[in-house]
Amino acid sequence: MTIKPVHTRVKGRARYFISGLKRSENFKNALETQLMTHTGVTRISISLVTGNLLIFYDISFGIGEMTALIRQAAEQFIKQNATGKTDPVVSPSREGKIKRTARQAIEKVKTLIQPRQEDEEKNWFTRPGDEVLQFFETDPKSGISTTAVAALRRAYGENILPKTTARSGLKIFLEQMNSLPVYLLGAAAGVSVLTGGILDAIIIFGVVLANCGIGYVTETRAEKNIDALNDLVHHMAEVIRDGKPIFVSAEEVVPGDILVLKPGSYVSADCRIIKAFQLTIDESMLTGENLPVEKFVQPITEKDTALADKRNMAFMGTAITGGQGLAVVVATGRNTEIGKLKSLLDNTLVPRMPIERQLDAIGNQLVLGCGLVCTGVFGLGLFMGFGFLNMLRMSISLAAAAVPEGLPTIATVNFALGINRMKKNNIIVRHLPAVETLGAIQTLCLDKTGTITENRMKATTIYTGEQWISLEHGSPLLGEGKINPSDLLELEMLYTVCALCCETKINGKNEDGRLDISGSATESALTELVNGGGIDVKKIRKAFPLMKINHRSEKRLFMSTVHRSQEDGGIVVMVKGSPSDVMSRCEFYISEGKTLPLTEEIRLKIEKANTDMSGNALRVLGFAFCQADADKKEEPEIKMTWLGLVGMMDPPRKGIRELIRQFHRAGVRTVMITGDQQISACAIASQIDISLGQPLDIMDASELIRLDENELTQRVKTVHVYSRVTPSQKLKIVKAIKASGQTVAMTGDGINDSPALKAADIGIAMGQSGTDLARDVADVVLTRDNIELMANALADGRCIYQNIRKAVHFSLSTNISEIQLILTALAAGLSSPLNVMQLLWINLISDVLPGLALSMEKPEQDVMDQQPRNSDDPLFTKKDFRGMFIESGTITAGAMGAFIYGISRYGAGAMAGGLAFQALSFGQLFHALSCRSETAGIFTKKKLPRNPYMNWAIGSSIVIQVMSIFVPPLRSLLGLSAITLMDGLVIGATSTLPFLFNETNKAVKETLALEHQLD
């Protein structure tokens, strides 16, 4: 029998190969039974496919002791079989079966609760590839066997990430009811039931259910719209199994699989690269770096290497842009870097929206007000001699009046209307309050790659023949005029090298007319450069067919391709790469169509041009060519002719500079967060003028690490750009900005942005280029990846906030007038002018339609010239409440005038109360017109845009109110009597005068404000 240690370098664990263990269930059970009885052994895993035993033990025991223990257990099994002794595991009794089943269940639980193997075995990037292969018992040529896949999947689980838990329909519905005003209305309805007011309770419950229904339908639709954006395509992975490359679903990849890495595919799991041939991977969605990373196979000695610098690793979800390679999977599912981000995401709390906090504050104020009102009215009524039950119902009705029934509905409807408007503009909002919070943004954090920039490389500058050539919409410009590449030999040759020294594939054209190119971002940009100059890339490649490619390497920082001319059969070598390395092999250069010696003076000019381009955050490549001997196979790049430099960058999106200015005018501070180097970040930030002409304040990740929370909270108030930040640092920045008292929004599209998106007051994700995880956690999704939509969203958010203020202002001021009327009458020793049904009629019929119409107001002219409000400020200040009491006081005075007139003419009773009821109702309807604006009115110079919904709402409400006068059944329901012409004139005067008074007050304030400005 052979017991061979396979892997014993990690303390506390060891892997052994044991001959005879393959496919022997009895042997396996015997070893488990013997070894698990030892106090030093914590866990065992045995593979019947490979014959390997993995043992976990207390690190106080030596590896020699563990080896001896395993040998003793194996020899005991062999001895028992040889002597014919019955082993309780080999020939199990019923008791043995129960014990084994229990032990296996315990082992399974341990497997679930203990870290996965890949979590225990860290720093794969520091280990040689052969050691990683040996650990996973796999081979680059044969891979793992298909029979071993099932066992590995059971051990490690599926290669999937746990999805973000979606809100259930019941939870969404219940969330609509989670507000203090709704609780108060429910309590009022409950008391109404107990006191016999069934109809009152039904009406109140109807309002509550209507509010919940509107919120539920709107938020459910938003969730479905965002879910529909998620990528429904299941990626495939090419793996080597049983010595053959096959395609499997990415979910089926297991640790130990050999992944075949090719351009255009996604990496299906975290893996250690074991072979790389010019392999480049775009890791921007994970690290924020916009340039593809070139990979190698050598181990890295530094254990503290940053994620972006682990160049011998490939990570789940990243895209392969060039070259090819092989890699062994070391982590799947939740144990990948994406999985770790998901864990960080799950531990990030979602903040409450500012408007939610503000409405809660009003609710708390209403609780106190309701308690005082109910107690005061109830006590005063009993003191005046009114009946107990009658006063109890009146007190409850007043409590319902103090809580505007339309308040939750008005807020919900405003949010719903905003969501619908934004959806038409390609903006999907997940949560209702997020619509309003958009208007409260004070700091907007913009992810650079994919948000500020297009996440697409583009050639911008050429230096050739001692001349600078700029590019406009792909066309070369020399000075101020366009030139044809064929008119300038050095430029024509440079374009030729760009077309030939390249591995891109042209698949045709997209719907927008651009070339559909497969390949790395850099080479795609060069191909587009050639095409933009009016040169047919396919035609050039046909004229110079490719013979050989010499890829870039660590010691050879350039790529060369060898071609044969179809015209004369000559061999031409085309080169592109590091400018200094390419230029070191050149002896000539072309200028004004002439081939000249490359002197030291010219070399210095080229080096200066290279430095200038790099200083502008451009990625610079040098280009050259030479004639070659067909028989020369090694180092054909000699005595070359220099052609020039091409500078490329990930360009800012169109209109982003103007958008930044618009944000600044609106008082929104803009901040850029990127994983790029400081010089690149600075160049982009300067181009878009993110600091609005002020000196740029840039913080690098190295400085960020040194600051504690308090220092960072102070520092973030002035920083414009953060460079080289990691996902966890993005989260730290967002939290620090929030801690500084700012309402913060975060935009992003990558997985690395997700934790920060979730932690921000508003997370904004890109719908097209964004990852599923980013969209899942965002509050707002831009379906067309157009960041300019944010300006409209900001204006809509501010308008929604203003409309909520207007509608709530209307509801509070009118309901206060009802309380004032009843308290005034009781305090004067008079009977209550209103009965319970009249109170509900006013609140549910006269208030609701005008309140909804206020939600349809268009933005006022100066909405984007105002500073954003402080999210900690209440919805209304003390000054606002004083204004409401004055306005409600005028309405109350009018109704009391009608009430006193009725008493003097008809005596105390239903007739006088009916006149007060009509005056109060019409006075509240007219007051809705005053609530359209706090500053504009019928007597002011500032005017408001038309609102046809308000005209319809006021007209309809007046018609319904008039019906209560002339329709006998309604009169009977409300306890009213017919009125005379004189009564009608009194009602008209007492309801109109308060409106005129309040409008005149606006005009006076406007005049005083203008005089103050002149002074």
C-alpha cells in the first residue's frame, strides 16, 4: 500500500494519495471512522474519484504525526480485511449505519459553516503555477475528468453569486403603510367603528388603501423595469476536460478547471494564469482601470499586492481583450473577488430618503397636535355640557381632520407622476421617494470610466514628421485644415502600420454606421483611426497578407507583424509599441515625404512630444517599419524607419462639460472618483472643468489610507478628484461625504461601484453598459447611459419637492382652519358649526382634487438657479407654519362670519352650521389657487405657467360642492337645509375675501423684497 503526501505546505491541512482508495466506499468509511476519533483531526474530505484524502488538523500536531496516524488507520483496515474480521464500517450493523449517517451529516454541516477551501488557501498569485496545478490535481493538457466535476461541484458549490434579495409584493405593499399619518388615520377609523361611525371608518380606510395601492403598483412596475434590464444571456466558458476543450455554462465551472482564455469572452471564475500569450484583460468593471491589463504567469513575491497589480490572476466577470492563455480556476461563486464585493454590499445599509425623514418629522408634530386637539375639544365640550359620546366622535373626527387624509396620497402621487415622467425620458426610478431626493442632491460623485468617459479608447493626437496632427471626428487636421493621409507620406505609412500591425477583426458595421470591431480597446481605436481617414482596412490587409506575428513581451515592449507585399513580393515588418523601445531600433525617419537620418536632435524632439502627450493623460504608441529578408526569422526589427506617435485616450462623453456647469449653477458640487492614476484623472478633470475654474484638489488612494474618519470627513468637503481608489475606498468616500452633512448621489456602472451605489442617498447606474449588480442596488437607472439625463432628473426632483410642499401646505392650512373654526365656536360658548359627516366631506371631497392638481404643477422658472436644500432641514420651518396659521385664520374668519350671520338670522342650529360649512368649503377651494406658489399670485409681477389640471380640479370641486346645496339627498346626508339668495351672497363674500387677502399679502412681500434689493 502506498501513502504519498501530495500537499503539506499549509499548516493545519494536508493532502495524501492512498493506493486502493479509488472507488472503495468501504475503505473511505473506515478511514473516516478511524481518523475522526482522533482529537487533533477537525475535518476530513475523501475523493473516491482521485483516491486523495484531505485532512484538517490542529496545527499543534506535526505533519509526521498525521502521516503516521493515516498509515495506522489504513493498515488497520487492510489487516481487518485480510483476517476476515468484521469491521462496523465495512460490514455495518444497524447501529453502525446510524452512527455513520450521523457522522456524515455532521461533516456536511461543517462543510457548510466552515470556510471553503479556496478561502483557506490564499495568495494564489504568490505561488508558482505548477504548485497551484498540483494542489488542484489538474493538468494544463488534460484538465480534470468529467467524472470528477460532480464531486467538485458538491464540495465547492455552484459557480453563481447569490442574487440581491428582491422585495416581495407583500413587503412593497406594507411599506406603503409604514408612515405615522397612516397609523393615525387607522386609529381614528378604529375608534370610529367602536363609537358607531361605520361610514366614517369606511371612508378613512378607503383613503389609506388607495394610497397603498398607488405606491404598490408604481414601485412594482419600477422593479420589473429594472429586472428586465439585467443580462439574460448565460455566458459560456471554454474548459479542458478529459484532454479536450469543451464549452460549458459558466455556472458549471469548478475549482481545478483549466479555462481557455480568448478575446471576446468573459472570465468565468477567479483563476491563476499558467500560460499567457500577449494576454490582455479589461478589468475596469472590477478595478476602475480603463486600460486593459497585460497578464503574465510568473509568481508575485509581494503578498500585499493590490488587486489591480495581480497580473498573474484573472477575475470573474472581466473581459478578455487580446491574446490568449490558460488558467486554473482557484475560486468560484461567493469566494471570487466579485463574491467578496457582494458580501461587502450585503453588509451596507440602505439610507432613508430625506423626504421620508421630513414627512416623519411632520407626522411627529401631528401626533402632538392631534393629542392636544382631541383632549382640548373633548374636555371643552364636556365642560360646555355636550354629551360624552357626541364629543368623543367629534374629537376623533377632529383628529382625522388634523391628519390630512390626502397627505400620504399626495406624496405618493407626486412620486408616481415623477417616475412616469422620468420613464418616458429613459430614467427608471426604483423607489418612490428617490424621485424627490434627486432634487436634494448637494454632492454628485461621478465614476470616471463609463460615466464621465465613454469607456472606449479613441485616438486624439498624432505626431509625425515633426508635425502635430489633431483628429476631429476621426479626420486628421493639420493646422486648421483637413488633410488626406495619402497627401503626406509619413502619415500614410503610419496609417498603414496601424491597419496591419493589429489583430482586430472587422465584422461589418453597426446600426449607427460605425465599424463592428472585435479586439482590444487600443487596437480597435487604431482601426477606427484608419477608417476615419478614409482608408479601407480590409483592402490594405489583402494587399499585405500577414505572415507572422511577434507579440509584445516583458523584454520586448513592442509588437511586430511580418507581411508579404502582393505587388512585388517584398517582405515588410510593421512595428508598434513603447515609443522609446521602438525608436531605439530606428535609424531613419520620414519628414515631408523624405527619408532622413534619425539624428539625436530629432530623437529629443520625439521624446519631448511623447512626454507632452503622456502629461495630457494619453496612452502613447510609437510606430515604425522596415524592409526585411524573407529568410531572417529572428529579430527582423532592425534599421527601422520611424513614422510617428499616436496618442489615445478614453474620451469624455459629449456634453459632459456643459452638464458639469449646469450642475454647478444648480448648486450641486461634482466629484470624480476613479481607479486611474492621478495624472490621467487630473487630465480628464481639467477637460470637463469639474472644479469650475478653481484649482483642482486631488486626493490619491495613498493619502486616503492615512486619514482617519474625522480627518476624511473634513477633507472631502474640498476634494474634486479621487484617484487610484478601490471599491471599499469608494464606499468610504461616500460615507464620509454623507457624514459631512451632504446629500450625496453616486453614479457608476461596474461591480466595483456597487457598494458605494447602495450606500449613497441616491445610487445612479447605467442601464446599457452597467453590470447587473450595479443596476440591482441603484435607486435610479439611466437606460440609455446618457448622463445628461441627470439635469432633467434634477429639475424634476426639485419640482416634485416643491409640489409636495405646495400640496401639503394646502392640506395643512385648510385642515387647521377646520380645527380653528370648531375651537373658536366652542370657546365662544357656541355649538359646533360642523358635524362629523361635514368634516369628512371637506377633507375627502373638497381637499383631494385640488391637492392632486398641485402635484401637476410645472417647474417654476428659477428652479435650476436655486441652491439645493439641506436634507436635514424640515419640510416646513417655523416661519412657514406661521404663514399657514395666518392663511388658515383668514379662512376661519370667513367661515365664522357666515356662522354668526346664520345664528343671527336663523338661530343656533343646523342652518347656521350649514352656512359655515359652505363658506369653509369654498374658501378652501379658492385657497388652492394661492398655494400654487409661495411668491407668485394674481397681483404679483411673477407669473406661473398654466396648469389645466388645477382649473379642472377647482371647477369639478365647485360643481360637487354646489350639488350639496341643491341636491336633496346630499343635503340630507350632510345635515343641510336649502338657502336663500342672501345666504348665497354671504357664502360668496366670506369665502372670497380670504383668498383676496392672501394674494394681496404676496404682492406686498414682492414689493418689499424688490425695495430691499434696490437698497
